[in-house]
Amino acid sequence: MAKAHIVSCHACREQFDTFRGGYYNSETNQYTCKQCGRGGGRSERGVRIGMRQTMVGMVLKILFGLLFFCVSVDSGEGSSWDYSYFLTCLTLGGALIAWAVIPWVKAKRESAELIALDERMNAAVNDRKKRAAQTAEPRICPGCGATSIGPVCEYCGTRLC
């Protein structure tokens, strides 16, 4: 049996085994999982920011959480004060809101980290390109008058400025 080759999908950042499925793009040197390769399974928003819940699902969780918070506050206004009902509603409301908000915050943080990493990679590539362009330009040697490429004259060994 072959060893597992675990890679990350470039679209959704999920890890998968290449021997069990997925696609490889030789032009970009990146892997894509089955769901993203077929174009189904994930919404465009989910692929873009890395969230698995839809916007409607997130809003519904927040609304139901707020509803439970309101019910817990209303339960204390009557003559019979029930701590268990109050704490249950408060806990359920907080859990629903956390269930909706925490993945969104994590996805935003990860997308910001990915953007910063991408900017650093682009800056490094641009620096390499600039250095290559500077060393590749032909210069005239002050000693012998020959045109040469690089920091030292190929013919007489004089350092080019």
C-alpha cells in the first residue's frame, strides 16, 4: 500500500490524500480536492473566506441566540423567578451566538494571515526580479571598454560599478 500524500486544497484549504482523490494542476503546481474540482459542495463565499456556514445560517443562529437572551431576561420579570430557566436560556443564547460568530472571526483572521503571507511572497519575488534585472544589464568596462554583464568585467577582471 502506498504512503499517504497529504496536501491542502488551494481553494478551500482542506487537507486530503491525493491517492484517494483530488486533482493536480501542473501549470500552477497546486492541488484541488474533489468538491472544489467539480465546482460543487462549497459556495463561492465559503471558498473565498474559508467559512463552511452560509450567511443565512449565521444570521439565523444569531437571531435565535438573541431570542433566547430576551426570553431569559423576560423570565425574571414575573413573580416566580426560576434560575434554572434563566440560566438555560442564557446558556443556549450564548452558545448559538458563539456558534455563529466564532467561525466567522476565525475565517477572517485566517484570510488576513493568508493575504499578508501572499504580500510577503510577492515582495520577495519582486526583490529577486529586481536583483536579476540589475545584474543582467550590460555595462561598459572603464578599463578595456568592453561590454560585459555582471559585477566584474569578463575580459580584464575590472570591477564594474
